[in-house]
Amino acid sequence: MNPRQVDAYLDRIGAARPQRPTSEALRELHLCHLRTVPFENLSIHLGEEIVLAEDRLLDKVIGARRGGFCYELNGSFGALLAALGYEVKLLAARVYGDEGRLGIPYDHLALRVRTVEGDTWLVDVGFGANSHCPLRYGERGEQADPAGVFRIVVAGPDAAGVRGDGPADAGDLDVVRDGAPQYRLEPRPRVLGDFRAGAWWHSTSPLSHFTGSLVCSRVAEDGGRITLSGRALTTTAADGTRETRELETDEEVLSAYRERFGIELGCVPTVRNRNAAR
């Protein structure tokens, strides 16, 4: 990233340029990103090509003021953090599904980030409803967060994979939220191109939940969440109370994308594959 792109990215998320790549600055950047750049899969249903190349990701997030799913969001955020002086490694993960089954290889992209103080964090702005703050990568105890209580544990042989308290690099790690495993993380660093097959599968396969549903979601300023799923607009408060209303007209839907997520669309997206597995 060049300095102009860095400034534009920081402006996009409403964050000041940190003087040093510290842990405190990382937490602020992480939360700003979650509040302003939505987790969304609209490109799949609008027929837009998803290209995992840094310039294309930055064009989408900065130029088009869009969001994306994990590969796009963590890919672009990782580029920003590296440009700001953080040490950034891309990590592959497999997401837990029904009955504790793990998803495909390169199912998810997350970041391991090292700060100037020597702290190492798990950073993830691309997993939908996830932690609001980075998680301490080497910590094996509970980590309280506005989104729940998290643990990063050494993966065990059981389906839930929540056993063990070994060192951070002893093997795969499970990220657990409120007692439920979210995804299994591989500590080996990857490059962005490694995730192309995963992005292709998620954007084309009838077995992918992304091809069978529409979602656009971000963290709200009060710590809650705003989600537009098809025509259903859901506002979840920080205390967990939820209100959903169905948007009746196309103009209401387009206005919600514009006013709630800052996304300008020329047409209302429709589900590409209504027969996809859910």
C-alpha cells in the first residue's frame, strides 16, 4: 500500500493514523473496521468477480466503499496493518459446522499480528459476529469481550476440539466463543493466493451457505449489530434484544444498504442459488 491508500483506508474506517504500531492502536483500528466495513456477500449475488489480489481488495473497500467476506476483509485489513508497521501473518482456518464437522481447507482467513511492544494478537474482522477486540494469541484462558467470552485452545482429538493448554505453536488451535468452537486455526503462515480455491468454492458451490443467502452486517456504535438479510433488517442491541422488520419495497432495501451500511447499489441483489444447502 502507498501512503495515499493508507490515508484513504483510515478515512474509510474513521480512524486516525497511529503514531506507532501498538496494541492499543490495534484495538481501536479493529473496532473502527467492524463498525464501518460490513461483512457482506453481495458480490456473489450481483455477479461481481471476487479477486484475491491486494489492489483489487483495496479498490473494493476504499474506492467502492464496500465490504466483503473473510478473505476480502481480513486480506485488506492485513495490508493496512502491515503498511502501518505491524508484523502480519495470514492464517488459514476451517469453520465448525453442524455436529462439530469442520469445513473445507482454507475455509476462513484470519490474521496473527505482532505489535511494537512484542504482543501477538489474533485479529479477525471477517467472521461475521465475532470478537469486537483482537484476542491474545498465546493466552489459553478466558478472554472477555463485548461479543462474549472467548478462548483460544490447542485443538484436541474430540469433535469440539476444546481440550489442552499447550504452547501457542504446538499445533492447530480452536477459537471458542461462549463454550462453542467457532473455527480451527492453523499456525502456519500463508499468502493471499493460497485462499483462492476457498473463495471460489464459497462463491460458487451449492453447498456453500454464501450462495444460498444474502447478508450484510456490521457492529453498531452502541456495541450491538445491524444486519440486512435479504429484505429482513435486524437491529440487535448490546444487551441482546432484537428487533426485525421486513422491508417491503426495493427503495426501502436500497435505502437500508445506503443509510445503514454506506453501500450504494443500482439494483436490489437477489439470491443467486435458492437451492443451495443451508
